[in-house]
Amino acid sequence: MYQALYRQYRPKTFDEVLGQNHITNILKNQIQKGNIGHAYLFSGTRGTGKTSTAKIFSRAVNCLNPNNGNPCNGCEICKGILDESIMDIIEMDAASNRKIDDIRDLKDKVIYPPSRTSYKVYIIDEVHMLTTEAFNALLKTLEEPPKHLIFILATTEPQKLPQTILSRCQRFDFKRITTKDIIENMKNICNNLKIEIEEEVLRLIARNTDGAMRDALSLLEQCLSFGEGKVTYEDAISILGIVNFDTIFDIVDNIINKNIEKTLEMIDEVIENGKDIHQFIKDFIYHFRNLMIVKTTKDPNDLIEVEESLLEKYIGQSKNIDINFILKSLDILTTADEKAKWSSQPRIILEMASIQLTKLGEDLSLEERIKRLEMGIRIDNTSPVKKPALKETPTIDKTPNTISDTPIKKSTENAPKPIEEVEEKEVFEDNGEEISFEQIKEDWGKILQSVRTMMASTHALLVEGELISFSKNILTLGYKDGFGFHKDAISKPHNKGLVEKAISTYYKKNITVNFTMITEKPDVKKEEKINKDEAIKEVIDFFGEDIVEIK
């Protein structure tokens, strides 16, 4: 009976496990020294060797002739476990045996000693699928199991396990297998099968497996079934539904040149050729990821595993775009990938994302303009703003009630400082109407809202202040101890001018605003009165009310 490649070439010793030396070395040492735990947790993404390592461990702890911690796979115990004739190694799928009754049944069986081996080993796969009740039922057994019992829990989502379970296990995190290791392993398998396969095909397969050896062998098996003794790059692209590099480079070139029509035509051609849309979006993302690496690193060879000629194409294309464009593109494409997974119309999502990419340069330009406006900087194509000229002697505005009490410093010749633009305040004619401090208190909420509309950051500073006084069209606000930063920031010409503009506009009257710190002084009179009352009370208590006369 035919067996899939990943089953045929499943590792049988710790030394054959790919890319997990940090785990296999510890397990081998424990077996050699006899320091074997009662509960292990193997976590990691799919296809990284969790179940394979668990099976190797179950043979190694029971092997009659272990070799440096590895099972010999030749003794009767190892052979019995491999051909499943020995029933002391129990594999259990938690996805289908997740209820409390299943765990209770397990608890009833673990008390019995193994029939032929030294240890009875339970391998529970996808353990995170157990119910809360099932976990609780497992706790006591997991904490104090019989001496002959070993639990090996395997999961792809350790964060879903209760902390009470995690704390009772030795945890080992399996890493994604590197592309280099995957390619090397597939090359050895092809040599054993006497099949000729191009290096680029192996690299293509490895790139699309996300570090999972099992996935790589499944894809390799598809490719080997297609050809007769030889597999080419074109065959692999056709089988796997992957878009070739040249097509993606051409599409990205059209996106950079803002050629929407040509971009959509090329995408239509790709889809009409039967390419998988979800895979196409992933290839798109991978392409921009490589552009990002090329753009931001001096030596991208270690991070991009492609042939030299292809790397040169990435470098050439990256020169035509900036890093912000690449990052925005990745953001758009990853969002599109997530939406396409659950959409009945993934093609439309892909086309929308492509149009967004062609418009991206315009969006970035607009974003930059908005950013500059928020910083208070005038853009070149807006109306010119008159700026005060630098003079050795500062000029003073003679308009009444609009003189700022901010000190003006002379500029130095050798170190000129940039002038902060002050919010221009409309000048109102004095209509003779008086404004009371109480009226300002009543209207203060509306004034704050007006400032918030003009500049949120100024509002955040202003709202921490307290109204102190209003006299001769000068409003004073105070800040308590601990708010010195707010007081200094609001006193800057731009913020101060904006506040004065908001208040003056609200009352149609020229109003100046001053900011100060509030220093809380003790009420001396109150303290003296309290002290005096206490002294009188003591005298009355001593002499009596009839004798003491208070004047």
C-alpha cells in the first residue's frame, strides 16, 4: 500500500528531526541521565515535528538498546511500537475526544501498568481543543500521575491552554523549519527516489510552506506525480497555482507607473489562466516584502533566499519607489488578503487593492500635505503669508488691549532662530459693553469647545487651567503645581494667540490672556481663629462659664 512522502520520510530518531536541535538535545540528555519528566508540552506551528518527536521520545524511553538517547528502532520494543502491535503507546486526538467523559475514561485506564514497556505514554494531539471541564478533570492526574505514566501534549495554540496545565508541564516550543533545511531535505528525498528536479522548484516549494516540512513534502509529491522523472520550474508553477516572478514584476511596474488599465488587464490574464486568487495575493505580499528588505538592508542575501539574478531585479525595482510606498502597499495587501479569505468575491477585493496601489502616490502626497498643515507649516501652493522680518530692534504693536506680555528677545546674527508663526487675531472696535468675570465663567465651556475645534492640542493644554480673574480686558488663568509644563506650553505665542483669538471672536472684543502658576497659601486668619477658640475653651473649662467673660 502506497504511503504519502511525509509518512515515508518521517524522522525515526532525534538526529533526523529538522531544525529543532534546541529540543532534541535536551530530550536525549534526559533519557541518557534517566531524568524523565511525567508531562511534556510540545507547541509550535503545523508540520514542524511535534508529533514525530513525541513518537521518537515514546520509543526512546522504552528502548532496550538506546544509542546516545536515540531509539535503536531494532529491538522488539521499538519494532512493536513502530508496527503498533504494542498497545502501551496511546495516541489521542483531542479535537474528537474533547469532552469530560473522554478524559474520565482516560483517567480510569492510566492506573493500569504497561503490558510490555517500561512506560505507558499518552500522546494527546491538539490538546487546546479540550473543554474547560475536561482540563479540570485532567489536572490531578497530570500533577501526580503513576510512576509508569508519561503525558505528551501537542498543540498549535498554547495560549488557549489554562495556566494550571502549562505550569504542570515541561514546555518545548518548536520553531519553523528554515528554507535551507527544507530544500536540503527535499533534495535528499529526490536523490533517493532518483528524480531530477530543478533547484528553483525546491526553493519555490519551500517558500510556500511557511516553515512546515509536512506541507513541503505534500507539495513535492504533487510535483513528482506530474512529471516523469523530471520536474521543471514551469511545471511547478502550473501545478501549485503560483504566479511566476516575471509577471509579478510587470504588474508592480505598472502600479508604480500608475497604469491602472494595464494592471487590471494583467490581473485578469492571471486569473483566466486558473491561478488561485488567494495564492496570488500572497505572492504579491511576498514581492513587496522582498522590496522592503532590499530597501532597508545593506546585505539582503540572508533575508531573501532567491537566486542572484532575481535579487538584482528586486534591487532595480526598489530604486523607483520609496519605503513609505512599500509599507503602505503591504498594509493594503495584507488587509485585502484577510478580507479575501471570507469573501465570495475575492477577485473584486484583489482589483480594489490594485487600484488603491496605483493611487497610492497621490494619497501619500495628500497625507504629507495634511501632516504639514497640522504642524502649522504653510504649503508652497497656498496663499502667501506675511512673516515678520527679523530686526535688531523689536517693534511694539500700539493697538490697545492687544499687547502680549510675552518678552521679545533680540535675534543674534550668527545663530538665527526660526520664527514661530503667531495666530493672527482679528481686531475689534470697542463697543463700550463691559464683560463680567461671571459671564466668562458661564461661557467658558463654549469657548473651550471653540478652541478644541481650532486646535485639539491647544485645547488639551487650556482645559487644565483655572479662571483666576478678569479686569480691563485681561483674562488671567492659573495652573496648579504639577502643571508647569502645560503653563509653559500654552504660553507659547502660537497657542496663546489662538486662545486670545477664540475669546476675542466670541465676545467681539479685544481680550488679552495671561497665564500664571497658582500658589496655595495657608489661611492665616482661619488658623488664628481656630487657635483662639481652642484657648478660650480651655479657660472656660478651667474657671467655669460663670466666672469667664468674653470680650
